Amino acid sequence: MAGRFITLEGLDGAGKSTQLDAVRDWLAERGVDALFTREPGGTPLGERLRELLLSPDTEVGLDAETLLMFAARQEHLDRVIRPALAAGRWVVCDRFTDATFAYQGGGRGVPFERIAVLEQWVQRGLSPDLTLLFDLSTELAAARMAASRALDRFEREARDFHERVRGAYLARAAAEPARFAVFDASQPPATVRAAVQARLAELVGADR
């Protein structure tokens, strides 16, 4: 099978980590050679930038924050994602450029047109084959996060910030229905997992 690029997106608290583990197990059971990574992160530089960007102590301007996201992404693409795809491996990434449109664009208010310029420059036409979007109300997402961990810099933002992030995600999904698969993350994890696996089966079936 050819290499495929799959991304997982959604609000913090939507259950991406749980579903990522399920995707890992499902692909492994079917003999799919897959590399799992994340953004920001995935490389030594990316992980250092991740720590900086997520730290509640970090103070950074909107443009600088967006540029740092794409700096980490450029390194990630050059050192990890493109080589793996070229070798025929699948790449499964926890967040990618849709997150920048959602968080920096929708949440922070950076013009989408400016993000699109960076997207074209850094990605040079590369886009995920499939994006799994886990949609959840901001109220439920906040409740889940409060019960599970200390909050990072983005998770600490006000409710209206997360409403804008969610709106940006759903708008992107509506604009690219062939790439996005949207799941109701308020459903039990097993229900969501079954729906995700059905969508992955379609992708695997198309390659055989």
C-alpha cells in the first residue's frame, strides 16, 4: 500500500488521545506500517517549541505564535513526515495545519488568508488524505479537562476562545467534506472508536 497521511483534530478534551491509541492498535492488527507523531512536536526542535508554546508562563505575540507553529511544522515535514510517506509508510499525526487555522485563526483572530500563505509555503501542496475531527461542546470539553490534568496555555483560554476554535474546525470540515470525517465525541468512546474504524476501513480498502 502507498503511504497515507492521517491527522486527528478537535478541542482539547475531545478524546483524541484515546482514539489515537485505538487507531494505532487497529492499523497494527492489519499490518499497516504506520508512524505516529504530533504537533507541535515530532522532532527535537519541535518538542522544544511545543514546551515553549504550551507553557502558561510564555508570553508571545499572535504573529510570532503562528510563525513558531509553522517553524515546528517545517522541521516536522522535512525530517519526519515527508521521508516516511516517501518510504510508503502511513503517518498518523495528532494535530496539523487545521489546528493552526482553528486556534491561531479562529481562536486568536489571525487572518485565515495569512495562515494560508504560510500553509502553501511550508507544505508545498501536501495535505492529509484523511482528517478525523472529534467534535465536542466547549462545556463538556472544559469539564473533561478540569477533571483530568493541569491546563496548558491554550486550555486556560476563556470559553469564547474555544467556541471560536470549534467554529473554525467545523467550518473547515464543511468546506472539505471529502477530507474530513467528523465524529460526535460526546458519544461513548467505544461508539466513536467503531465509527473511526469504519472510516479507516474505507481508506485501507481503497488501497488494496
